[in-house]
Amino acid sequence: MAVAFNNIETFEICKGLNKFYSDDRSNLTMTLTKAQLVDSIQKENDLSRKKSLVLVESLLEIIKQSLESGEDVLISGFGKFCVKEKNERKGRNPATGDDMMLTSRKVVTFRCSPMLRKIINS
């Protein structure tokens, strides 16, 4: 079962983040941090810093718990986080060149929505 978030809410949050990024286009390789997310949500929605922090922490916790339980997370207009199983495989130690077996593991992948892809490529 995938967790889905309301498209209008996602749009409003992204609109707020877009304003955050439009302030400084000089550093296009900038990484958006959790603190910056909190600040942006606080400014755009006239919330206290504490409420904004609780909102961001709650959202991230819901996403983490869903992924941990093996559920996909679908955020309309943004993308889908999926948990995929990687099988055991042969690998090579890059430092020594020795062959080794890599154990099976789970990885999280992200596939952006067509709407987000269009925005990124425009």
C-alpha cells in the first residue's frame, strides 16, 4: 500500500520552496537542508519555528516508517520512493582488487513525477 499526499498541499509546499530557491540563483548546486525546509515553511505559512519543525519532522517520520515497513511512498506531483531488494552478487574490493560476495540488501529508489520532470527540464 502506497502512502499518498494531497496534490494541492504538495503544490503549496513546492511553491514555497521555489520562492526560497529563486532568492539565490548564484549557487545552483546548493543542497536543501532540513533547517532550510523548516525556515521556508515557517515564512510561507506564518507558522512558528517550532510548529514548522514539528511538521517537517512528522512528515519525514511518516515517510521513514512507510519505507521501513516496505511500503512505497507516492507524493502526487513530486514522485515515488520505492524500496527494492538487491540480490547477493559478486563484487570486487576497489582497494585490493580481491573478489568478494556482496550480501543482499534493500535500497530506496526515487522516480520523479512527469510534472516535476517538466519543471526541472524547463
